[in-house]
Amino acid sequence: MQCIEAKKNMFGGCVVEQDSLPKDINEFKDKIEYSLSVWKEEGINVVWLSLSINQAAFIPLCVDKGFIFHHADVDRVQMTLTLVPGSFIPPYATHYIGAGGVVIDKDNRLLVVSERYRQVQSTATPSTNRRLKLPGGALLSGEHIATAVVREVKEETGIDARFEFMSCFRHWHNYRYGKSDIYFVCRLTPLSTEINMDPGEISECLWIPLDEFLNDPDVFGFNKFIVRKAALERKGMSEIVIPEYNSDTHELLTI
């Protein structure tokens, strides 16, 4: 019997070639048992096995052999099996990454939105349901921070803007599904002023005098703090291209 095709990685593990897996479940069972015995003899530390959603029937067999879940995407699950006790397995991504834009026009007005769907926060004091915040959102896979914040501002408000600098960021644990969140605050210069908001996400979008926003009792203190930092300190990290790296895959924000 032939061993399932796998490539050894630099950490002494092997990564199973997904395309080489048998389609028949009984054939898979026989081959995975044989392959594991071979890999143990070869001293392989960890076996990495990716199964597509069409191969979901293989999962119980793998669990019986000691495989555990490492992470899952919409169409596949990544499993691992430690053959040498104590072998290191790097964790999967643990954070969401988002960016918000502090967009201030020449009349010192701040671009703000109120989300259509938002968490209700309990408070000891009466408050309105209108929660003004910065436009922004989550980065897409492979997207840079400076690109993402400009895109999010455009999608939510219809305003074209230019990235100037990153002012600060917040690191928050237990944000969603037990994962952590990093939220970058960026200063942007508007290139247009006519609002065309996304009614699917946003219930209200407007230009508001900066002082009015900073003195509004219904604006969260965190939002006031980050706007003050980006608007009044007027300094932060700007975007540059690193010649030694591919600019499509690397971004450096520096003072």
C-alpha cells in the first residue's frame, strides 16, 4: 500500500496533499492508518490534514485516530495530529482587525454615523438611542489598514477620502466568539462632502461640528478620546512602501 502524499515542513511535520486523498471512505480509512504508521516510524512531529466540505465524512475517522480541529473556513477544516508529544503547533488567528476613520473637513466638521444594528449597552443613566461613532469596519483578507479605512468610509457614507496617518489603536479581548479585536484609528482628509450613506448598515450619517461631537453627553468617552487624539494632536504613523518587500503584501506605518 502506498502512503498518502505529504510534504515535510521546516518544523519536522508533514502537510497532507489534499488532492491526493482517496474519494472512497473505506480506502481513506485504510490509507490514513497505514500512512500514520509510516510517519511515526519516520519521526514526523505533527500531521497537518485539510479536508474540504465534500470530505466531511472523513472527519469522524480522523477524530478516532486522534486528530483535533485547528481551524475552519467556510469550505474546509484544518486538523492536526501530534505524533511526538510536546511538538509545537502554532495557533490559528486570534484577532479581528478593524479601522475607523476620523474624517474632518475644512470647516472643522467631523463625519459620523449611527449604525443600524448595534449592541444595546446597559447604563445607569438615561440616554438616547442615537449613538454617533466613526465610520469604519473590518479589514478584508489581504487588505492593508490604510486601504481598508478609505474603503469603509466610502461604503458607509459615500465620502471619498485620503489616508493621512494612523493615530492610535485599541486592543480588546473577548470581543466576538471569544476572539480579541484590534481597532486602528486613522486620520483622513475628505475629497468630497456629499453624503450617500449605506442604508443597509447605517441609520444616520452626518457632518457634525467637532466641538459638538466632543461635548455630546451621549457620545461614548472612548470615541471622544480617539477623535481628540487624531484631530488635535495632528501626528501619528503614516504609510510608506518598503522597497525590500512586495508592496502588495506588506504595509509599514511609521512616525
